[in-house]
Amino acid sequence: MKNIRKLMINYPLLSIGILFPICLVIITGIMTILLKYVLPVVLAFWMSSLIYTSIIGKNPIQNYTKPFWFIRYR
């Protein structure tokens, strides 16, 4: 571990060059999961609550001030 640290201190551009592709793959994987699965679920959930409040006639501002208005708090 000390050898790697010493190498990274002596050659910072080489270290960044080695770490960059690894970090790029990790971030690309995380963003792919977020954009393919998490974001559509969140948007569908938000849109369904907008439609629900417009059908029952509640104030649509409630969705922005309390996004989880359907959960009852104590």
C-alpha cells in the first residue's frame, strides 16, 4: 500500500490516468441504472399523484410543498 501511495504521489498524472477509466465505468453504470429504472418510477409516481389530485379537486400546490402528502404523519 505504501508503494502505491508513493507511486501516486510521484506520478499524479499517471495515477489520474489509471483511475479515470475505472471511475468512468462505475459512474456510467450508476447513471444507467438511475436513468433506466429509478427516474421513470419517480416520474410515474409524481404524475399519478398529480392526476389523482386534479381528479379529486385538491390544491395542486400541495404536491410541491408536501411531496408525500398521502403518507399520514403523527
